[in-house]
Amino acid sequence: MSIIKTVDVKKWFGDFQALKGISMEVAEGEVLVICGPSGSGKSTFIRCINRLEQHQEGEIVVDGIELTNDLKNIEAIRSEVGMVFQSFNLFPHLTVMQNITLAPIWVRKKSRSESEEKAMELLERVGIPEQAQKFPGQLSGGQQQRVAIARALAMEPKIMLFDEPTSALDPEMIKEVLDAMKELAESGMTMIVVTHEMGFAKEVADRVMLFDEGLMVEENTPNEFFDNPKNDRTKLFLSQIL
Amino acid sequence: MISNNKFFIENPYGRWVRDNLFSSSSSAFLTFFAGFMVIYSYRGIVGFILNPERMWTSVTYNMKLYMILAYPDEAMIRVWLSVGLALILGGLSIGFYNSGKSISLGGIFQKLFTISAVIALLIALAPTNTNVIQNDGSIEAVEIIPQDVRMLILGPSLVLTLAFFFLRNIKIKNLFNTAKVNLTYFGLIIGSLYFIKIPTISLDSSGERIIPDPFLPIASTTYIPWTILYVGMLLFFFIGSLLKNKDVKIMSRLIPIAWFLCPLFIFSWIFKKPLVELNTVFSADIPSILVFGIIGFLIIRFSDNESIGVYRTPINIGFFILSVVVFLLPLVFIFKATMVLLLLLLVVSPAIATTKEGKRQLFIVWVVSLFVLTFLIRGASSDTMLVTPTGSIFGGFSLTWLLAIFGTYASFPLGLALALGRTSTLPVIRIICTGIIEIVRSVPYITWLFFASVMLTVFLPAGVEFNLIIRVLILTAFFSGAYFAEYIRGGLQSIPKGQYEAANAIGMNPFQRIFLVIVPQALRTIIPTLVGSVITSFKDSSLVAIIGLFDILRIGTSVIPAQSQPVVFIGRNLEQLVFLSFFFWVFTFVFSRRSMKFEKRLGLGER
Ligand SMILES: Nc1ncnc2c1ncn2[C@@H]1O[C@H](COP(=O)(O)OP(=O)(O)OP(=O)(O)O)[C@@H](O)[C@H]1O
Ligand SMILES: [Mg+2]
């Protein structure tokens, strides 16, 4: 049973076609890694899944709900789908604790104490319980990104989307974020990860996809993808990145 | 040579002097030059103030005029209630939000040392003589500070300075809470009202002025209310501290709400005549609130109803036509004004009332705005006001203050609404808001004031007569609101797109996104600008003199210098100007210092 299903999704920015018909499915608990050259439409695609971007043609069904213009559907889906951004996008005017509890309190209507308890659990899970009362500006990049993961998890999403979560980080901080994501994958979360961290893809992914110029050109198991790619485009991409 | 002297290396004061004043020969020159200029102008100012030509009694004698003009004596209690409300709330907030910062005894003496040293220096530098122009045009030096008087003041202040200098190093572990120390200082100021004597004017039994003017104690009608208010403030300070210690969370919501409502109460106390009019409350206000409350409820309830979908546009158009009709019919003004609010609700509700919680919140906001609107309109029309239609019995500092506070108070939400409207995706709202902002900003404030005084009545529906003060208030709200709107819009634009996306991604609705994520950040970035514009509107309020209102500046420049009864103050302009500049300076200085602290506290969350 697939939790995300897209059929021939197309997306234009003005005259420019960023997605040229993407069809795919993600099963519950699956970890999917998407890679591809810059400008190939990876971000655009995963942003369509929680409707930060609107697709113009095709069909996207998330957890049985089809994405249309209906506001109610969109808000329902957004609270099922967590998202982690390349640039963290934490709320700088709120403490780490407030960042994490904001959505549970206001969107999920949970009590403050319950949300704070849950937030502490999440912070422990990503390894920074001691930073709860600090402001985002006082944390390192790696810590901020882990707060962002905790913030997304606080909504208890069924699916997590990651858009290049480590590419704004210094090398020594990448590992701590990847570790948090690995732990999340092992706990059975459904994840779509756009990344260039091939080590992560090999180790954690159930499937790897390659996007190029708005098309999905390869879809494979990690082993096959790296050792025995079907498509020439993949070989070229791998030779450039590895 | 100076840099090699032992004193300038080992002593911290000496080092400061060397590093900041005499670091190079050019800076030494600048130091001497600036010092000479400062001393020269200081002596000039003192000479001016103590010149026997001056008549400071023209200020002290008219203090009440300066504060409230000719506000009826029997209604004075309302003024005291207003000040009291503010002080009590202040005490409560200081107690509740007390940061627990404390100062050591040595620290207190350090401050006292600085103050008394400055005073001693000022006395020592004061001039002995000043020039007075004689009747025949010649200039003659007149002694203003006799040597013995100077010694009499300088001696004790030097002794105090020395004493504080040594007490500074006192090693007592006890720490004093800064809030309590400040309250004590305030108490000392109030206490001094019992002792100090000020030069004033007395008339003897035949109505002749007693010369020379005596120094008299301050009237009991001044110090007794202040004492009561101070005690109330102290009491509420302790209540606040108690609530803080008991960790009463609800207070952190109640106090801001109380501050929000405070100006409304003050507004009604100051102006309404009589205070409550049960008759109109039952015949017009309650029915209006009920009817519009129910209509609003229905709008909110069905704003996202599927089956209405197709009929939405006809319904909106119908409402629009209906409200135009209501506006033309000879109805109570409250109905008409509320109708406009209803149109607004109709437009915004589909965006906000998407969830059950959103509906609930919108409904609460709706009911509250109904009450506020009704309340304001009731207090504002001319025939229900204590003051004359031209506002001429109310003025002075109270008017300046009212214009500044109420102008800011009303213009802030208005500005926020206009800014959000201007960035809205709904074209109608965007065009209306942009239009208001641009029109208001493209015309000078003075022109708008004339508009308020002569033209506004033409535009208001028949039968509505607003007091001049109210008209000016409405106008000021719009004027500063339009400026605020542009500042806020600047702040909104400085928020990166990622913040909107992050808010969306965690499932917030547009209302939550704006008010929990975007607006708090936008406001933070523009606090310095906002503070600046509040100060500007405080000073600009003196422009209302042009249309016949008596603000503090007009009293000082044209009322008092024209007085001839019971005492002749004709031509006493200079004293008033000095007093007024000092007065404005004190307020703006305190305000900007406070806001700097505020900025620092809020700045914590910045990157
Ligand atoms: N808001 C937008 N307006 C116009 N064009 C856009 C917009 N967003 C993306 N594009 C274009 O769409 C294409 C795909 O962009 P996208 O961000 O999805 O690429 P990407 O695969 O994520 O690349 P990268 O690895 O650099 O992040 C690019 O050519 C980009 O220029
Ligand atoms: Mg991208």
C-alpha cells in the first residue's frame, strides 16, 4: 500500500517546465533518496508533495488525500507531512522549545505541558536536550538543523521530506544531522530525502532516484544504482559526484 | 608627558581621561575646545535663568493651566483616576515582570557619587554675575549668585560627594533589587513635595500682588493625591511580586490586556458625560451588538460551507448594496459604522475561518471589536462629551499626552491592518489599503488638520457631530497609521520567504502564520523606527494649535504671555519656551532610554 502516489506530475514556472511528468509511488516506511544535478527539479518535486508549490497537471495523492486547491486538504496534508529545509528556517524570535511546541499547541491544539514534554523527548532523540531554552541564533548549524528535524517531528507526521538538509553545513556537522536522520529511518518513518550524500543513500535508502531536467531518469535499489546503473545519465552523474 | 605620568596609567579614571580625552594632541585640542564651549554655554544658560528680568512665577503660577487647561474642577477626580490607573498598572507590571536584577550598596553610592559630583561641578562653574539691559539701554552686570550663597550650597554638596566617594568601596554583600531602588527614588521625589517650597504669586486681601513673590509649599491638592497614587502603586507592586512568586501564569496574559484596555477607560473617564447612560445602552448599544454579533456568527459559521459556494459572490454583492443602503438611511451611526466592519468580516472570514479553532478565534475577535467600536463611538459624539464642541476647555499637557498615546494606540493596529492589507493577495483589499496609505501620506499633516477641523463634518453622515478633539484623534490615527503601515510593510518584506514556507510546512493557517511567525519578526526589526515615530508624533501634536486646540505649546506661547488677570504676565514668552523645551526634552529622553532597554531585551532572539 503506497502512502504517496504521483501520476504524471507536470509543473511550469511561467514558460519554463520544471517537471515534465513524474510518476512514482512510495510505500509506507520506505526511505527514498532523490539525487540529480542542480536545477533538475528535485526541490520542486518534493515541495509539490506538501504543496509549497502547486503542480499544474497530473495527480498527487498523499495518505489517500488528493492534493487540490481545497484549503482544508492542504492543511490536513501539511500536518501529516513534515519538512526539513536546506536553510533550516527556524523561527529566530522563538526559543528552541517554542519553535518545537508552536505547531502542536496552535495547530494540533495540544496543551502546553504535554507539548513541552514531547518536545524534550524529541530534543533528546536528536541529541540536544540542553539547548531547549536557547534561541536559534545561538546554535551551530548542525544543532539548528536537528532542531528543525525535531520541530517537524513534533507534529507526529507520517512522512518526512528533506530538501538537501546537510548542504548548508560545515563538513564536521554533517554527520550529526545524518545520524539523526538514520535513527529516524530505522524507526520506520517514511522519508523522501533530496541529498548528495551518497554514503547516506547507500546505507539507509531503500530506493534511489535520479532526476534530470524535470524527468525521473533512473529508479533503482541503492546497490544497483551505484554499481550497475541502467542509464548513461546516471553513470555520468555518478562519475561527476563520486 | 601626560601619558607617562603614573596617575594616568594606574588609576582607572586617569586611564579613561588619557585614552578618551587626551589620546593625541589634536584630541587634546578638541577636548579643550569642546569643554570651553560647554562651560561657556552653561554659564550663559544659568545667567539667563537667574536673570532678575525673568519671571518664573509665570510658569509655576500657571502649572494647572499647563496640565489640563480649564478642565472642570468637579471632574478633576477623573484625571487623578486616569493617572492612578496607569500608575497602578505600572506598579503591577514592575512587580510581576521584575527581572530580579539587583545592585549592591556600593553600586548605589557610585551612582550617587556621580550625581553629586556633577551637581558640585555645576555649582562651582555657575556665573556670579549676569548682564541686564537697563532702561536707558546700557548694560550692567548684576550679581545673581552671591559668594556666600554659592558656598552654602557648594559646601554640603562637596561633603556629600566626598562621602559617596568613600562609601562607593563599601563591601557589604547585601544586594538591592533595582526595581525597588527605583521605586524608592520615586517615593523620595513624591515625599519631597511635602517639603519643597516654590516661588509663586500671592495676592493680598485687596487683590494686590504681594511683592516680592513668596516661596510657598506645594498645595495639598497636589501632594495628597500623589501620595495616595504612590501608595497604590507600591501596593500593586507588592501584589505583582506576590503573583510572580506564586507563579500565577494567567497574569502574563491579563497584564497586557489591561494595558490594552487602559487607554479606553481613560478615554471614557476623561470625556464622557455622564459616565454611564443606561438609556442608550439598552435602546441602541446592546441591540446593535446582539444583532451584529449574530450576523457575524452566521457569516463565520457558514464561510466555508460547500453548498454556499456558488452563491458566495451574489451574497457578497448583496451585502455591499445593503451596507450602502444602510449608510444612506437615517439610522443610528453605530449601525452604519458596524456595517462597514461587517463587510470587512465578510471578506476576511473565508481565509481565517477554515478550522473550528479559527472560527472560534475569529468570533471572539468579532465580538470584542463590536464592543470597542460601540464604546468608542458612544464616547466620541459631541453631545455625550464633557467638553465643549471645539474642545476649548480641555488642553495642555493632557491633550498633548492624549494625542500622543491615543494616536499611537489607535494608529498601531490600523497601520498593521493597512500593511497586511497592502501585501494581501486579494486585489480589492490591496487597492483600498494602498489607496488610503498613499493618499494620507501625500498630504502634509497640517493640511489634514484643517481637513479635520472644517471638512470632516461634511463627509460624515448627517446627524453625527464629532467633537474637534475626536476628529483630530481619528485623523491622527490615520495619519500615523499610514506611516506605521509603510514601516511595517518594510519589516514584512525583510522576512525571508523561508519563514512563510516553514510556517506552512508545519500546517499553520494563514492567520497563525501572520500573527505567530511573520508579524512578531517584522515588528522586531522596526522597533527603532517605531520608537522614533512615536517621539515624532508626541512632538508633532503641538501642531493642533493651528486649528484652535490648546496644546501645551500654545498655552505657553500665546495664552500665558497674554494674561493680564489676576496677574500681568504679558510678554512672558522666554520663560515658557525654556520650560517647554525642558519639559519635552525630559519626556522624549526618558522614552528613548526606556525603548533602548526594551530593544536590548527583545534583541536576544536575533541572529
Ligand atoms: N520560483 C521559481 N520561479 C521560476 N523558476 C523556478 C522557481 N523555482 C525553481 N525554478 C526553476 O525550476 C528548475 C528546478 O528547480 P529546483 O529548485 O527544483 O532544482 P533542484 O533540482 O532542487 O536544484 P538544486 O540541486 O540546485 O537545489 C530550475 O531551473 C529553477 O531555475
Ligand atoms: Mg533544490
